[in-house]
Amino acid sequence: MEGTDPVVSKRPPPLQIPQSSSTVDIRVIDTNTLLYLNPELFWQPKISGFSGLHAPKYCFLISHGKQHILFDLGVRPDWQNYAPKLRALIQATTTITPGSDVASVLNTDTSGLNIRSSDIQAVIWSHNHFDHVGDVTTFPSSTELIVGPGVCAASWPGWPSSPDATVLDADAQGRVVRELSFANGNGTGPKIGRFDALDFFEDGSFYLLDAPGHAKGHLCALARTTDDPPSFIFMGADACHHPGVLRPSEYLPLPKSLTLGTNACNTREITTEERGDNDRNMCNGALLQNLTLSRSHTAPFFQVAQNALLPNHDAAMDTVRKIQEIDASESVFVVMAHDLSLRDQIPLFPEKINSWRADDWRDKTRWLFCRDFENALQKLNVDSN
């Protein structure tokens, strides 16, 4: 929930999103697949008492009138049918709790929405990692596959043509694969904040963003959900794997107190006089601040981990800093692919999330990820006594 007693923040740079009255409908799809995220692989430094989490993987159905596209497909339930090299990597680094697949979610929906896998014109991979590519063959050959810069050469020939491939030949066979090119490096094309952008429907309703670092051709996206007042959903993919990499920031400082709806902070509770009410779930921001980088209310809890799995740490951190600027905008709701704190909080498919601003989902959920630090806070309190 939103923090109380806000501290002074730095004004973020203007995003300069082009004006438009065109919008898209956004539905967040949770296939009920869980993926164990090991902190050592995805964020640093280690916080004692926080050993990682089993996170969801959000996919997005974007509807532009009668045109329907998907941003990511998540993990295929039969993950054992990924390429052998990829199966070995999965077994060595994570645990998958299988759910459904996006095509099945669409095809078994009984809400009356009536958008099926056969209606999907394009699937966009944010990048070619196993928890995002799903199984494209569950969609008809008429469904185009769209990927970021350099992804085609990094993916195909796939397996079994190439024994060391992690992507399958079948993902590209018999369908159009379109690789994007961002022209902004030559001084042309739109920008969203500091991101190079492509106006997908050419009407300002949906942008794909060049977000390098985590993987070759990694993409984020921005969707306009209302036009008056303007509001947007930012789809962060794997630019980071925990909201604590983004927050706090110089634009979104840690508040002096937080309402988390958990007993995480009751190890050192704020008095009624300090908080002005009887909410036993108020958490002292100063206590949480001891867990942030440099113990500062304007520093995040983590940075992106630096290891062999990350091709470009500097680029990844620059992408994070760009998102921090967007994250501070009142008109943008940032949804990262694996943000467990949003699960059971935001509307999910078949409901739309377009009314997030009117429903205040951004402020209600912004700091809920701090629940992950319950054990760390308890340990910190014990160590300080």
C-alpha cells in the first residue's frame, strides 16, 4: 500500500509521451505457473533472511479494436519438451511449478470475451528465455512472431538443427518471424522517456521499447490504457526480477512509514502517536532503510546481479534507471514480469486492467514487495537487541 509521511523526492525527467486519443485494452494473464527465483542469479546483494521466492510470470493480451496480440507466452507446462540444453539449465537453476499455457487460457475462457488463440495476430517475445517464449506452436501459422534486435541470429537454427540451441526450430517453422529494428540510434523514431521506441499500431496506443541488458534484443512495452486523463501500463518483462531493484529511488524515496498488511514490521512497531492511527501493520521506513543499498531512503534494495547469465550488466542497469524514471510518473503503472506482490491484488484475465488509475492500483501495491523482507526485518531486530 502507499506509504504515509512522504519524504521529498527528486522530480523525474519528463517522459514526453506523444499525445494520442487512441488506447488499447490490456488484460494481464497469469497461467498459474510459478518459477523459483534464486537471489544469487538475479539480484544482489544478498539480504539475510530472504532466500528468494516462487514467482508468477505475467503475460499480456493487448486488444486494439478487433486486432489482438500477446506480449510473452510464459513457461510451457510441458517444459521437458524444451531443447535438451535448456532442460539441463532449468534443472540446475530453478524449480517450475507448472500451470497452464496462454493458448489454453484463451480457448477455455467462458466469460463471453470470446478471444481465442486463432484470433491472435501476433506474439511478441520480450526475449528468447524459456519463461517467456512458451510454445508458439499452440497458435496457428497465421500468427506472426515478433522479436527484438538480434534475436533471430541468437535463436535459429534452433534445436534439433543445432544441438546447443536453447530455442526450438519449431518456434519459427511455417510462420512469419519479424525482427524489429530501432532507428533512434540514427536520430529518427520516437522516444518514451529515454527508451528508443516503436509505435506498434502507428496511433500512439502501444509502444515497444528497446531495453537491452538482460538478454539479446530484450523488449519492454508501454500501453495507453485511458486518454483523459492519460494513463499507461508499462510491461517491464525481465529488466529486473524483483521490484526492490527499482525502488526506492531518488524519484520514489522510501516513505517514513508503510502500510503493508503484514506483521513484518511488528518486531519494532511504531507507536499510535507516531502513526496517528491504530493500524498495527504500519512499518517504520527507517527500519526498512537499513536493508537498502547504502542504507539510504533513495537507494533501492538491490541491483541486477552480475554473473555469467547476464550478457551486459552496464546496459541492464541503465535500463533499470530508465524504468525508475517511468516508475515515478503518476500516469504509469509498472508491471514487471515476475512481481509476486501484484498477484491476488490486480485484476487478471479476463478482466481488463485499464481502470488501474481510477482504482488506485499503483499506489495500493507500490510497496507491497517489502513483505518479502519479513524474515530479514525480524532478524535485523534480533541482531540489534
